[in-house]
Amino acid sequence: MSEQQTGRRAGRRAAIRAVSVIVVFAAIAAMLIAHPPDDLYLWIKAFHVVAVISWMAGLLYLPRLFIYHTDAAAGSDAAETFKTMENRLYFVIMNPAMMLSWVLGLYLAWSVYGFHGGWLHAKLAFVLVLTGFHVFLGRSVRAFSRDENRISPRGWRFLNEMPALLMVAIVIFVVVKPF
């Protein structure tokens, strides 16, 4: 079997795992909506927090993998291992977690706050920036898989701090609600 076929197979398996995660969460959400408990809001909020934690873990870890990957020689066993790790992290964990974060977060913003409040708009603006960073990381995963990275390890170290700073701002908006 060629490397290309092996790569396609691995990609299909990763896609199946990602879809499976989404289906499981969708089934749980459907059960909660079909038979809503008295504390449905708390269940949705809990799943939103789990999704956000999963997404943030990926956003914080993937640039670190890129730092190590940049130091590995193209075509080496280490570089190929990093490609696998990056693809699985991005497509199996980060994408489903981001989607769930958005869906559940928008539901909470609409049902609880009616999309009112300056803090909520500021939070959503920062989440949009975080989503843009997520998309940038996805393009970088693809670039690394083609051995076309153009960013230095120092650049990745700098970019590695961005999701943490955005997370701090988002948490402050949600907890303190400064305006």
C-alpha cells in the first residue's frame, strides 16, 4: 500500500472519529431537548464548558507541536509523527469542540441573555478572533502536511501565546461582565 493510500485511510478514520464525537453530543443534546430536565440550562452550560475546554486545549497545544515540527527535518520519522499528531488534534478534537462551543454558546447567548449586553458582544468578538486563529491553524496543519511551513520556531512561540491571551479576556467578560 502506498503512503498516499495510507494517508487517505488515516484521514478517513480521523473523519469518522470526528463525526462520531459530534453524533454522540448531538444524541445527548437531542435527548435533553426531547426530555428536558428541570435544569436543562445547566446541562447545556456544562457541555458548553467541556467543549470550550477541549477546544482551548487544542488551541494551546497545536502551536507547540508546530514549534517541535519546525525543528524536525522534512521527511524524517519525527516530522511524519508530528503530521499525524497535528491532523488528529485538529480534525478529531479541535474542529468538533469548536463547533459544539459555538452551537451551545449561541444557544445560551440567545436563550439566557437574548443577545443583550456589551460584555456579551465583546466576548463574541473575541471568540470570532479565536475562531479566525483556529482557521489559521487549520491552514498551517495543511501546510505542514505538504512540508510548506513558512513560520520560524520563534514565530510559532509568539503565536502560541495568542489563544491564552484571548481566553483570559473572554473569561473576564463572562465572569465579571464589566459592561
